[in-house]
Amino acid sequence: MAEIQPLRGWRYNPTLSTDIDAYVSPLFDVVSAKQREALYRNPLNSIHLSVPRGDDPAAAALARLREWQASGVLRQDELPGIYAYYQYFRLPGSPREYCRKGFMCHIRAYDWDEDVVLRHENTLPASVNDRAELLARTQLQSSATHGLYRDEDFELETYLDEAMRTPLVETEEDYQGARDVLAVIQDAAIIRRFQQVLAARQVILADGHHRYEGSLAYRQARELAADGLATGHEPWNYHLMYLTNAAADDLRILPTHRLLLELPGHLSDDELLARLEPYFTLRPLDDANDLTEIIAGKPWAFGLYLSGQAYKIRLRPEVHAQLDWDTTEAVKNLDLTVLHYFVLEKCLGIIGPDAQRAWPGVAYVRNFAECLQRVDRGEARAAFIVNEVSMAEVEAVCHSGAVMPPKSTFFYPKTIGGFLFSSIADEEGGNVFLDYFQSSTPA
């Protein structure tokens, strides 16, 4: 199934990478305006390549890239490799240090209908076009998307652990509090084994749908321009992806709560509660801070915070059959589908997934305390607190061919930009070492 290839990565010059924290950056779709402005002040920060600014941002990124390559700010590794990438992190309330183990490589940019790379969310055309234009101009990928494969035997982790004994570079602490470590595997036999393991598997796209679709759009444009003469192994056929094992316990998905900034029709609190009652059981709680613990592990259970009062609400099981959206059972059984259908559609009159996605009255907030504070400050009318989506649910939805409600998953931590750059320029082709790995299909 999935074809992966090693790459000759571009990385910051070793004299700079001793202070790599100053040069890495958040992904383009999670970096805040305040973070962006602070990062722009460093003329060598990777934000200038991933989220360029100016009248012609893509041209500005290309000029900066050429300057950095010529001056040695960025250097390319001589040999192709698979890049081991570990992220060490902690979660609030837990003493445990997690380590998410994975690796970065090139993966063929498969169309969705090839059923090799599977998605779980829809994209916004404007964001896809932005990523496609930047890729077309720079032919550089400054951050990896995040894909998942499943291997219950954890075979590849043995090779990754060995590579991590001699790391190339590591952050002290990135913007989200994680410690990132990069190493490389350049042994041909081991790289071939990575190819063999992935050749038997599908990949679920966990994060980076817009960047992945940008790669698809660019690949399709180059194929059209080649007029049937493409070999299928040109550099533009490939996409930089960070792959982690879906069977790993250190793969964490955090919840994204729903904050209602307004209630349609100027509904009062009592009217909202009255509309919820036919669908949900409602139990008032003394302390809103207990909401996450009280709903934990309970299907179709949510916290509601409304005008200083907390409630545990849970769908009445007999009404679930009313959920008539044209989607799969895997999607219908999700907590967030239940919330969007029975609260946004049935109670608030925002009909259908498209209208809900476009409705400005809902905000997606990951921080539980922030939800309560914004309601208390009068910045929002109500907060619906949710449980995290499980990995099993993500896999079930992806294999069903459907997509989840917006902002259903937040895989934590995010990969960072600027740790490893991947060029898909034409001159990257024809490398004798890369040709070896493309010369035959892994057995």
C-alpha cells in the first residue's frame, strides 16, 4: 500500500542548531498572530518560509530560501535517510513524561480515492490553495504532516531507539512545552525494512489535511504539464510526512470544547435548557471544575456551563435513532456528532454540517479553564465540554470513508516547523542513492 522513500533533508547549519529553539516555529494553522509577530523579528526563523508575509508572500519565501541555501544557513545532508523524530511531553495533572516516537520520510502523494492515505476531516479551499501556491513557488516543505500506521509488533521502534542514541539536534522546549529530538537512519537495509513495513499498510492522516491537499494539487498540476511523460518518481510525487504508530500508548488526542458565542434568536438560559431537555438528561452540579472528571469515559455525555451554573448532560439513548444525517454509523456514534446534531441543529436550528461549519457563533477552544472564564466574563453564552476522541474512533471513521465534525481531533503535541526541510525541486531527482530505493518494490 503506502510507498515511502528516504530523503536528503535540509537542516539548519550545525552552528545555528545549537540554539534550534530560536529557529523552529508552530505550524501555519496553529500559530497565533502574537506568536507570528515575535517570530518574524528573528530574520532566520523558519516562519519566514512557512508563513511568509509581504505583497507576494510566496516570492518572499523563495528569495529567502535561496539566500539561506547560498549562505549556508540551511545545509543539505549528503546521504538520504529516514529521520527519527521523538517528542517528549507532559499533560496537566499527570507526573508521567510521555514520548511519542515517529519518523519523517517522503510518502507518495496519494489521491484520496486510492484509499492508501485516509482522511478524517474536510478542508477549506482557500487554505489548500495557499499551501499549494507556496509549494509550487518554493518547492520546499518546511514542516511534516502527521500520519498514523498501525503495527502491534512495534518493529520499527527498535531501529528508531537505536538512532536516538546519536541525535542530530534537539530543542530545549518548544512553544507547546515539548522537547523535540531528531536523529537519522542511513543504513540501506534498515531503510528498506521501513519501506517493507509501510508497503503493507494504509496511513491515516492525523494532522495537516490542508498541507497534504496542497501537495496533491501541486502533483496533479505537474502531471498535467508533463503530458503523459512523467515517470511517477519525480520529486514532486512525494510529500513530507511524520509517521507514528497508532498502537502506541503515547499517542495522545486532546478534546476541543465548543464555546457558544451567541444563542440564535436571543434565547434565554431557561429556553435553552427547555430545548435540551427532550434530548438530554440534565443534572446540575455544584462545582464547574468537576465537569471533565464527571463526564470522563461516558459516551454521549457532556458538560454544560451556563451563566455560572454547571450541568452534566447526557443524551437519552432512545433519541439517538433520530440522528438522520447521511453519514456512516461510525460517525453517528461520535460524541461530537451527537452534540452537533442534537444541540446545534435540533435545539439551535443550525441545520446541517455545512451550515454549522460556517456559523460564526461557535468557537473551538482546547483549554477547559478558558471556556469557563469566557462565559464568566460575558464573552460567550455557554460552553459545552467534551471528552477526547479515541484512536479507535478515528480509525473506524477513516475506514468507513466518512469525515468527522470540524475540530474533532487535536493530536498532541504538534510537530514543529523548521526542524527538517524537504525539497521536491526537480534537481533532487537522479540521485544514485535515492534511485536505489525507488528501483524496486519492497518485498
